[in-house]
Amino acid sequence: MHSFDFQPIGIIHSCYTEKFGIPRQSGLVTAAPVTLELYAPYDRPEALMELRGFSHVWVIFVFHQAMRDEWKPTVRPPRLGGNQRIGVFASRSPFRPNPIGLSAVMLEDIQCDNGHCQLRLRGGDFLDGTPVLDIKPYLPYADALPDACGGFAAQPPHNEMTVVFNELATAQCARWEQAQYPGLRSLIEQVLQADPRPAYRVGRKDKQSFGMRLYDLDVKWVVCGSRIEVTALSLKA
Ligand code: SAM
């Protein structure tokens, strides 16, 4: 049986500096800006000619933080509560025989500077530093299948948490937004509305405290029922 040796063509720079908090699919958090830095020689403008004509692209990438020596035929997807096992090929789990990811994302801009190009994307579900294997244009006539059946994942995950910021977090977020991270508040709101908690923590009635990392910030938040309160933002310790 042949094996193949693929070289990354680029790398993802995203706000998700740890896995906790990354949305479970692309398109769920559109406030997340992503830069796809292309490596030479793939970063030449001619390699991207006509790509601007597409609003979305497929990004094929490596789940580089999910590398395992062996694969398992079943996984327990978070959206089924984390207990029910299904076949790995019926899932979009990162833990697969070949840890390859596939995400359709918005192509916001192509920036070329001195003959080196990078892509500005939106709506990714990529960990910062994710290696990219390929980019392809999204072809609505071929890729959009509105009559397709979505199995156990027919609808987007229904979480819809209410997200509020306390006074301290409001002031801290405004300062970071001003200084370095435009759109930070809507990013935090969208990430938390998607409820990143592990399945076994969802639905509990007691008040729970969490911390997640976005960029180089620690974001602290508490959950009570379907209400999330952001309580503090600080530089990563
Ligand atoms: N849309 C892609 C797909 O269908 O192949 C990814 C779906 S997968 C469920 C999305 C999750 O992969 C994210 O929530 C995050 O936990 C994880 N992830 C993202 N980038 C990763 C990386 N570079 N290494 C390992 N896990 C990663």
C-alpha cells in the first residue's frame, strides 16, 4: 500500500491559541479573523490568479495537535453528549487515520506584498499554527447540496447561550479592542454563544467557572443555566 508525503503550503494564524473555545465547525464564529500565510514558492501571485472571484474557499489542513500513533474506529462526538460512540468516518473528529481537516471559509482578501501573498479569511475553526495542505475555490454549483441529509448533525449545534460582560470585563475588553484586537467583544460573544463547554458540563444547574485563551489573553467567564457572564480579561500568565 502506497504512503504519500505531503508538504504544507502554508500556516494558519488565528485567535485560537488553545483548542478549548474553537468552534466545532467553520462558519459558526464569523468574527474570528484568520490569516493564511503561504510559504514560498506557493505564495506567488500567479498561483492565486482568479481566486478573488470566489467568496469562499476550502482549506485542507492537518490537525497537528491531534496526532496519534494509532487510530480508533469509533469516536464520541461532543454534540451527541460525549458518551455515544459513532464511526470515525461518520464524524468530523480531528482524531482520524489521517488527521486531515476540511473547512469552507469566507475569503475576505488576498494581500500581496513584494511578490509574497497571504489570504485573509473569516469563520475558521483552526488552532493557531495549523499547517495547511491545500486551498480550493468553493464551487456553489457542485459543493452546495441543499437537499443533502445531515444525519445526526442535520442542524447547527443548538446552544444559543446569552452572553453578558460585567463592568470590569467591559472596560478591559474595550481597552484591548482599542489597543490591539478590533472586534474582540463580538468574537468573545460569538465563541461563548456557541457554548464551548465539554458535553458533560452542559445542562448542569450549578454555577461553573471557566477560562479560555484567545490571542494572548485569558478570558474568564462563569455559567449559570443558559447565561454566561464574562468576568475578566488579562494577559496570558
Ligand atoms: N471543519 C473541519 C473538518 O470538518 O474537518 C474541522 C472540524 S473539527 C470538529 C473542529 C475542531 O478541531 C475544533 O473545534 C478544534 O477543537 C479542533 N482543531 C482545530 N485545529 C486543530 C489542529 N490544528 N489540531 C488539532 N485539533 C484542531
